[in-house]
Amino acid sequence: MDWKRVRASYPGASGTRSGLLACLPRGTSAAALALAVLISAGVSLSAQWLNTPNPGVPRTPDGKPDLAAPAPKAADGHPDLSGIWMPNTRTLQDLAAGVTGEVPYQPWAAQLVKDRANGARGKDDPAAYCVPGMPKLIVLPYPYKIYQMPGVTVILYEGFTTFRQIFTDGRPLPKDPQPSWLGYSVGKWEGDTFVVDTIGINDKTWMDNAGRPHSDALHTIERYRRRDIGTMEVTLTIDDPKAYTRPWTVSATPSRLIVGQDLLEYVCTENNRDVDHLFGDGQK
């Protein structure tokens, strides 16, 4: 699948994506997902922001990007995570993919996952209504762009055209946060790994397309380590004692650096015809 051509189709196909994400079978590949978007939308492949320069990317003697070069450093000496990245999406359909052993559900959470199995409650997923949510946002099959700055790291997500602010100015997490779709995030460095703690996510979001739930007590810990200039290691820890008996961790490694492209427009609500084809009662 030519991702340049797939991503070039975004404005016309954008309204169909959330429904496809909610109803495609578990394990659907990103390439098959993109193909389904193109087929269902029937749009032209007009390009946006392709073949853009990347002056900070080193080159091999033949002029190709040297993605195995050492990770760059920021002014403070930490690795610079800045760039446009394509996530590993394998945990979008099944957050437990690759997890050793059983997911440590509380009984009510285990039952809810069974009730939602095989798309049976797809209309209940807020993503079907173009509402972003954590932690699913970090593994959507669309690029994200990191701006690493003093005091804050900002991540722009092409999916849902949304953003997160991860504060690194020393502020603590709020003690009594007003629940929100993306929560409240602070970051710190542990060696060469950027650790992001997020709380305050409302309990309406699905953690994956299989319908794994969480409560308002969810605390996520993301870890980002830039192995080299072209590869980012990413892990996600779920810590939610109301929904799971212990914390558990999944790997979303690797994210890959995108060279020669930039984020494109994504308007989820435009031409969104998938909701009527999903199962369940929908939002009340």
C-alpha cells in the first residue's frame, strides 16, 4: 500500500474513518483499513503537503535519509523527539495484542468486553461519532507530530485533528481534575526515556476497537524512547484499579519517522455515513 497515495486522499475520505475503525474485524491491518477507506469514499487522490523538506534528517552518501543515524539531542541534552511519526497500530483493534498472560479484568470489565465483542456495540464507541479519546488516540493509523519545547511538549494528531499538551515545567497533576476526553498530562525524563503521566480521562472512551473499558480512575503511563533518528519505542501502561486488578503494559513499538510529508487535514464529521451501519443503541 502506497501511504503517500492513501494519505493524499484524506479530505474526501475523512468522514468515513471513525466508523471503519469501529466496525472492521479485529486484526485488520492498517493497509487494509486504508484501502477500505478509499473504496468506501470513492475520492480522488489529490495531494497535500507531500515531498516537503526535512533539513534536520541526515543523509547517506547516495542522498537517502539515514534513519539509522543516532537520535538528535535537544538543547538540554535529552533526546529530541520532534518529528512526524507513524504509530504502530496493532493495539488499535486489540489493546492486549502481545500481552503475556490474561488481562487482569475486574469482573464488570470482563463482562463488558464480552458484551462488546465482534462489534456488537459499535455504536456505543464515541469514536464512531468523531469524538477523540485516550488512550486509543495514540495508536490511530494516522501520523502525529511532536514539538518538544522548554516547559511543554505538544503533540498534534492528524486523526481527529486534535492535540495534547504534555507539561514539563514541574507542575503536578491536578488533584481533582474535571474529566475530559484526553485527560491532563505531565512529562519527565528517566534517562533517555520520556515518561508521560495522564489522569482525568472520562470513562466514556473505549481503549480499543474491541471495547475494552476503563473507569474515571484511569492513569496511563506512556514511555517514548527514540532509539535512532527513524525509530521510536513506545509503551503504554494501564493503571485503573476500578477496572483492572493490577497495572498492565502493552507495547506500541515502533513508531516510524515520516520523511518528506506533513500532517494533512482530517475532518471526521464530513461525509460520515458509517454510524447507521454499526450495531448497538448508540449514544443516549
